[in-house]
Amino acid sequence: MNYVVSFLSLAIKFATVFLFGATGEIINQKSGHLNMGTPGIMYLGALGGIIGERIYLDSIPAGAPLNPFMIVFLPLIFSILFGAIGGAVFSFFTVTLHCNQNVTGLTLTTFGVGLACFFIGTMDTSRMPEAGLAMQHAFPNYAAAGWFGEIFFSQSWFTYLGVVVAIVAAIILKYTRVGLNLRAVGENASAADSAGINVNRYRYISTIIGGAITGIGGAFYELDNVKGMFNVADGVDAFGWLALCIVIFSMWKPLIAIGASFLFACLSIAPTFFAPYLGGAGYVSYILKLTPYLATVIILIIVSIYDKKNQPPANLGVSYFREDR
Amino acid sequence: MEYIRFENITKIFGETIANSNVSFSINKGEVLSILGENGSGKTTLLNVLGGIYQQDSGKVYVNGEEVVIHSPKDAYDHGIGMVHQHYKLVEAFSAIENVVLGLSKQALKKIYERIDGEPTKKRFVRCSISQSAQYAKKMCDHYGFAFDPNKKIYDMSVSEKQTLEIIKALFRGVDTLILDEPTAVLTIQEIKHLFTVVKNMKKDGKTVIIITHKLNEVKEISDRVVVMRKGEYIDTVNTKDVDEETLAEMMVGKKIDLDIHRSDIPPSGERLIVEHLTVNDREGNVALKDINFTLFGSEILGIAGVSNSGQRELLEAISGLAKDREGNITFINPKEGKPVTFFHKDIKQIKALAEQGKFHYEDGSPVSLKGKTIKEITKLVNEGKILFYENEIIDLTNKEPLEIRNLGIKLSFVPEDRLGMGLVGNMNLVDNMLLRSYRKGKGRILKKEKSKELAERIVEELDVKTPNLSARVAELSGGNIQKLLVGREISSRPKILMVAYPVRGLDINSSYLIYKLLDEQKQKGTAIIYVGEDLDVLLALTDRILVLSGGEIAGIVDSRKTTKEKIGMLMSAKKGESDA
């Protein structure tokens, strides 16, 4: 029982990273932007988060107790800012400079990973693990609710924020005028344009917001999951790529992305979590490590064959310039 | 009363001058046709008014004031709406979602007030989709449109989509509606319906601008006609003062013959025999049922029928594209007295056929290849010394599309989306020619000379308007793209040529050119299947007409002895009913 509880609790923590990435990317893709810069933007967000945390840690006297609000708030603001910059750069290249979306996205990933790794490597890590622990639990008394509390109330503010963001995104996309317009831009930009929607503005804003949300995911991973031990933090981008898979897996629906993120998180942590119990059969953990990717491939095949209704936005990856012939 | 005025509008795309110094005015409440051939710049000009393009120089006036229209939204703000040739609808959305797309709450409130005919008393107006649907319905009732707010666009017919585009514009309260080639993809009945709508709009005081190249429609619907040619404004005339010939001359710039030539030559032997052909479509429904007919050489067989009567499936079955089919399709290759080549047969097959006594020499003596070396046989074949005794009978039933193509059975299907099938928009003219023939060359390096020659020839013979041969195909206008597509298929010297809607969206000059080309092919002995929409053309061009109705043959008639009305009756007749 204990294993199950701590496994699920850890899975939810990891799912948070996926969920931010997936929600951000869904918002991007709904506007027709196939943003393959997501892994890079996650890294940028991670960099922002660490800078925010460093600024806070440097501003308090050495040894002073950490403020549980500030330790979440500053990194959050900075990761949003950095993620938004990533999204803005992507939009600038694809919308304003008419660059190819795939090339721009991949370049942004390479750039974001390189830049963030470089600066993160030079960062002062003192008190970071302590800060990581301080932001770990939104409700310190979670244990009062038994195993339910252990699983669901032991999480950081980031996790609850992630779920709220996904739900809000789902509502906006499905039920509001803005969401309708945004979906129209992603489905048929020229139709949206002729209906009087400012396609460029929608693409810019949605990509910046999507980037900001993606960035939070990166920051959360860096600050909480690895507790500031950046030397083991390589692999934020892996979360980014899997987030792209989750977008397809959840068929562009943020609500499904919540569940999909959890599933992917389970598959991702299973190898490490169960390694001690597997004894000598080390190869099993490699097979387990493979499962999230394998699952994506299988789901992709199934969805593309059998599900004709939940298809990607029709203009996904297609840039729009009104005067194009 | 002058309403909209263009003054010296010039619009340039790269090296192409689409409009040069165009000036004319539009009156309030009139139906104005903009007549011109493909590539004459009529759509470009109206796109300037619709906010899609920005003019490079010149001014637009609305109600005497100079306006700058930056976007379709600006156009709507000036009361101008445009229905584009390729509809701008979001396929995955419902009808009402497309109608309210991009409208703000304030805009919707104003629209509600306009439809109600009075200022709203309510402080808060509900702007939900269902509320908007009610108002849209109310407006449609006024104009007599059928409107199902929840129907998805992908479930709609072309005509329904067009109606929805018009509803969309009217809902936004436009005073001026621009229709770009509105009849291009509509059936006769749908066109009639559209014209009624246009007349209703005129009654309502709206200005309607119709971009077209069809003379009879201009005569039928418009008050005045603006004629354009090669990007320039030619003249404006009152429709009732001119006849079709004069309009055609103004449009083309020279006198053109509006008669279609049909050469009266006797059909040569049987070319294609279709027996008991039954085809299921992709969903598994019966699309064609028990089709039997014979196609002769030097003959144009027309196929008539309302859309989706099985025309597409018939052509696909013959060309080997439809997989789910029963029945026999036999191709009779006119080989009698012709030399055998290595093009379709390898040396083994030739040897085998010689064993069966299928060949003779020029002097009539039978060919025996026994004891001859491969080198000797190759030499004989290459010199054309080995001739067939009789026509080759080839069963096409289980052949692959590529094999069928190589036998000289060419399908030139001109779809609504010309760039989607057949041509690659981002490649230039020469490379597009190469697409069909790249398999023929030897070696791995592409040889472009032949394709270049072919492209040059088609551009010259069919008068394709292009800046140069290395222009991207997507830069050409629709009609010119189509000319390339048809020209390429004809140039491959087919034995059977199947064309579907080859003049769809083409201007007069190009259409007549295509008819002429088809007739020339017929004179050369080619058997032609022509799937067309325009009954007048079918009657004038073809030798026989096969009428399809609901996937069955309603009748095969002699084009010289039948009437439009009779074909119309056959088209709408259900097989069961006519039997009863």
C-alpha cells in the first residue's frame, strides 16, 4: 500500500511537468502553430525559475527562514516571463518573418537547451535544495487525510495551478468567443481572416501564452522535482518532447491531457521506482523506460486509423500570409 | 448614383502585373458583372475592395470618400462582403459558428438590433451561439434561405456552402456583396436558385458584384457589365445594349467563333469494352451498377449526369484506381499491322508471342524467332520489322494503374482543387511536366530538355499566361493551371483519353481551345471519354452521350439526334421508374 501511495504521489508530481507542457502546446497548436520549440521553451522556463529563485535567495539574509509564498511566486513569474519570450520569438519568426514553423521550432529547442544549460551550469546552488523542499507541499498538513491526502494533497502549488490552467484552457477553447476565434485561426486561417479575425494577433498571443504555460512546467521540474540539483537536471527537454506526444495522445483536449499526463508520468517513473524491486533483471527497467514512447506510437496509429473526428487543427503547421496565392 | 469608385488601381505580383491603372465606378443597388478571361485581373481587383490585397497604387472611394481597406474586417466596416471562389469556411465548425466567427459582442448587438428593426430595450444582450442562431434564422426566413445552424460544413454540398457564405455576409449587414465565380461549381438548378437570391438582394437595395467569364450568365443577371482584359479596364456597357458575341469580342480582344467544331469521321474499331461493371465507393456503397458500353476509336463519348451519379467511379474503374469492383473491362490495343516495341513487352514476351504466331514481317510472311540470338531479335524489333497480325486484346480488370497508363489509357481528371491533384504548386512549369515522364528516362539523373520543350510547346499552343517557364505553378491563375494539366495529358499521345470537367472554371478562349484539342485528338484516332456539365457543349462536341443516373446507365444517345430536354429527363430518371 505504501509503495502504491508514494508511487502515485510521485507520478502526480511528474505529471505536473507534462501537463504544463501539454496545455501550453495545445494552446499553440489550436492557433495553427506547430511549436516544436516546446522542449527549448521548457528549458528557458527552467532557467527563468532558477533565476527567480536565486534572486529571492540572494535578497534574504543568510540563514533566514524562507517565505513559502515568495519561494513559489518569484520563480513562477520569471518562468512565465522566460517562457513567454520563447513563444514570442517563435511567433516573431513564423508570423512576422514568415519562417517555416518546423525549422523555427527545432532551432528554438536547440537554442533554448543550449542557453539554459550554459547559464544553469554557472548558477550558485547554495540553499537551492532547501528552497526545493520549502515549495514541495502546498498543504503542510496533508497527512491528516490519510492515503488520499498523501496522494492528492501532498503536492506543490504548481500542481494545482497546472490542473486549474488546463481546465480554464479547456473552457476558453470550447465555450468562449475567443476560443471559437482561436480554433478558427488554427482550422482555416484564411477563413478566420475573412471573417474579420486578426490572425496574426491571435497567433502571437496564443503562442506567447502557450509558451508561458510551458515555461512553468520547466521551472517546476528544475526547482521541485530535482530540488535544484541541476547537475542531474539534464532531460527537461525529454519532458518537452513527451509533452508534444501528450498533445496528440489527448487529441488536442486539455481535459484529456490531465489524465494523459498522469499516465505518461506513471510510465516515465516506473523504471526508476521499481528498479530496487526488480533485483538483477536490470534490462526490465530499460524496457519500462521505453514504454511511454511506445505507447505514443501505438496511440498515434490507433487514433489516425480509427478516429476521424478528433483530427489535428486543419491548418496546423501552415503559415498564413493574406496576399499569398 | 455613384457608390464605389476605383481610380487608377495598379497591383503587381512579383513580375506579373495583375491590374494596371483600372478605373471605373459602381452604382448603388445594381447588379454589376465583372467580365474577363482567366488571368484578366478581375478577382485581384475585387480582392482589393474585399481587403485581401492592398493596391500598389491608386485609390478606392466609397460614397465619395477615399477609403483604405487593410483587411476583410475593414471591408465589412464599409459594408462590403466577399464570397470567394474557394469558400472561406471552417470545415470542422457548424454553420452558425461560421456565421458568428470573429464578431464581437457589440457587433452582435448591433446585428440583433438591425434584424429586429428596433433598438434593443434590454441592457444585457445574450450573445450565445443559440441566440445568434435564432437571429440568423429570422434573417434567412426574410430572404428565403434554408438554414440549419448546427449542420457541420463538411456535411454540406457546394451549393449549401455558398449559400452559407452569402448568409454570413448578409448577417454582418453588408450593402455590397462580391461573388467571385459563383456558378463555377454549381449545377443548373443551383445556378437558378442563386440567381433568385441575387434578384432578392437587389430588391432589398443591395449592390451585387459578380465576377464571371460566362456570357450567358452576364446577360441573364446583370444590369451593367465591366469588361477587363489582361489586367486592364476595357469598357462598361449596359447589358441590354449588347449581345454575347460583342461581349466575347471585348473580353478576348478579337472575334471568336462560338461554334464548337465536331469533325464527322466514322469511328474506327472497338477500343474499350465494359461489361457488367459494378463499383463500390470507399464507404462500400454501390456507386455503379451493371454498366455495359463499348467505346470506339475516333469517337468522343460524353458522360452526362447530375453530380455524383458515378462519373468519377467509372473513370477510376477504367484507369485502375477503383479497387472494389466487379465485371470486365477489356482494352483493344489497335496493333494490327503495327510494329511490336520494347515499350510494353520484353524480349521474353515477344518470343512467346512469336511462338503463338502473332507476328508477321512487312512482306506478310510469318515470323519465327526460333534459333535467333537476342541481339538479332533486338535489332529486328528496334527497326520495326516485326508487325502484329491482329489487335491486342488486353484484360484491364486486374491491372495496376501504372500498367494501364503505360498502355496509353490516360485519365485527365480536373478536380475542383487543381493543385491538389496532378500538379505541384511549388514546382515550376518544367518540373511539373517532368512529373509524368520521369520514369521513362534512363539513368538516375533527370533529363530536363524534353520536359522543357513540352512546357514551351504547351505554353505556346494553349496560350498559357506565365512570366516564364521557371515560374512556380501556384503563381499562375486557375485557368492557366488547368490548361497545363490538360495539355500535359494530351501531349502524351493517348489511345484512350478520359477527361472530367476539363473546362471547369476556364474562360471562353481556353474552353474552346480545349474543345478543339479534343476534336483534334479524335481525328488522330483517339477514343475519348468526356465527362462534362454543360449539356450544350456535350451535344455539340460529342458523338454519343452516355447518361448516368444514380450509378446506372439511363441511356446512350446519339448526340446528333437528341435534345437537351431529353438528356435532362434521362439524367433525373431513376432506372426503376422508367421501367415501370
